Amino acid sequence: MSGRTVRQYLQMLASAGIRHLPTVRLPAPAPKPGRGPTTVQRRPAPDATAAPSSTALMSKSTVRVPEARADAAELLNQSFDTQEAKTSALCSLSKMVADCRRCSELADSRTQTVFGVGNPNARIMFIGEAPGADEDRQGEPFVGPAGQLLNKIITASGWKREDLYICNVLRCRPPGNRNPLPQEAANCREFLDGQIRIVDPDYIICWGTVAAQNLLNVETAVGKLRGRFLSYGRAKVLCTYHPSYLLRNESAKKLVWEDMKFFLKELESADA
């Protein structure tokens, strides 16, 4: 049972008048494969750079990093100097994803895989959490209610969706829209790294805690990561709240817009 399910169940009991509820302490999510963040602008580095807790280390030991696919390694060993080369490579990687069955539960329940969309030569990459029901049905990330809100953010920022590259930590929908499990994220990491390698964006925006923690290999919540640039490879990384969180928490929209203005100011400075 996921932590979210436990919390919802306890809230349901409380609303029914059952007040003597046990205190539940959930373990922190395991750190994911990847490289840690380095602060390159603004405030000092976050707690995310601290050594993992003993609980996190124990959780990490249960995650098995799958052996890299030989065909993917061969593909990603190439150079991608043109948009045509990037388009072809993303198409090949997408076919590998479509055949993937590393996560048997997700493979059995999915309608289709949701690889990624957008400009293969994009300067900005968006990374979200995982496909939902609408994404699973249409095969494209961020097309449901959260995606519609994201489109409004994109338009307000002066961008077009087709100018960006958009993908998720997972390429299959988790049952019930639960958070990705650490092993599922590890199984899918090769494909996320492949997309980053091919597109080679200047900037990455992580939408939500799941995306930020998985990309940067940290346990820190997105609320403590936002408001400054971190780094992943050569890309500058900005973390902010997921659009689905904004649908549940109207007040957070102001914070996301602050993050977007900060991001736009960086772009303006870089282009000056």
C-alpha cells in the first residue's frame, strides 16, 4: 500500500468520527540513479546534497539497476549533430520503449507506452512524473487536466508546446495513478537518460517532487528545491510544482508563476 493510500485511508477514518488514529511514519523514498545537483545560481545548496539517511540507504539497496540494453547503448554512442539525426534516434528509442516489459505490472496494465513529444532540438525540456489515464489512452504526455493547465503556463510564458520537448520519469501509467515505485523509475531511467542525451537541452524544468527527486537523485521535496537553478550534466535545472498539484492547491499557482518569471529572466539574460 502506498504512502498516499495510507494517508487517504486515515483521513477517511477521521472524517467518519474515528479519532484515535495511530501515528504513521512513512519511510523516505529511495534515492534514484543519477547525478546529484550542484547549485549554480542564487541561494546556497539545499539539504538535498547531504548524505542519505540510513533508511534511504537501506531502501536503495533493494533497487536493482537493470542491465543496459545493447541496442540502446549502441544508439546513444552516436553523435546527434542535426535535427534529423535526433528525430531518427528518438524514434528508435521510442520503439525500444514500446517493447519494454521490465515492469511487468505496468506492461500488463498499460494501453500503450507514452514516450515523449516535441522538438527534438529543443532548448528546454520538461520532465513530469508519469502518464495518467488520458496520457495512457492518447500516447502523449500532459494531455489531461494537468496538461491543459500546463498548456496555459506555456502560453503565458511566451512559448509554444511544439517548441519544447516533454516527457516523464515513467513511460507507462502506474495503476490508479500512484507514484512511480523506485524500481520502476530505475527500470525506466535508461530511456530518460537517452532522451536527455539525444535532445541535449540547455534547460530542464522538473514538474513536481517525483521528477526532481528522480532526475537529481535527492530526497528533498520540490518546495525546497525551487527558486534557483541546479545542474544536471550541462543543463541548468529548475524545479517547480506539478500542474496536478496546482489543481488541488490554487495558492501554489502564484509560486509556479514566480518560478516561471525567474526562468524567463534567466533566458533573457542568456540571450542578451
